[in-house]
Amino acid sequence: MKNFGLRQAERYEAELLSRCKGILNGTVHSRRCAVLVDDADDLRLARAGEHFLVFLDQPDEVIIVDILHSHSDLHRHVEVLLALKTEGF
């Protein structure tokens, strides 16, 4: 918090929550994770500041499965999430 600051952290948290609500409402642009990993068609990515929200977009619900920093190895993380999804999370 020393470098980031409480107010900035609260604004960023509000932005992440707003993006999650936008995903739920269908107003946030997202991409299929299949652009990173084959067979990850039902996993999607949406940008939120310096992070990516990774989610499953199901007909009756949206499940946020991870929040990844933009500097992380997205390909590797999506591969792991796909393996976990195959096992039933």
C-alpha cells in the first residue's frame, strides 16, 4: 500500500468490480482465450486496468475464474485454468 495508496487501491477495486458487473451485463468487450490456447473456447478474457479478468460465460451464469496481471504469462495461466476446468475446477 505504501507506493499504491489506499485511495488508489479503493479506486482500482471499484474498477475491477465495475468490469465484473459489465461482464455479467454483457457490456464489456472480451476475447476468447482460444486466441492463446487451443480448446479454451469457453474461457474469455476482459481487460481491467493492468489486469485481465478470466471468466466462463455460461448461458445462465458468469464465473470469474481468475484475475491475472497484464505482465503475467497469460498463455501458461490459461493452460492451467483449462486443465483445472477439464478436471471440474
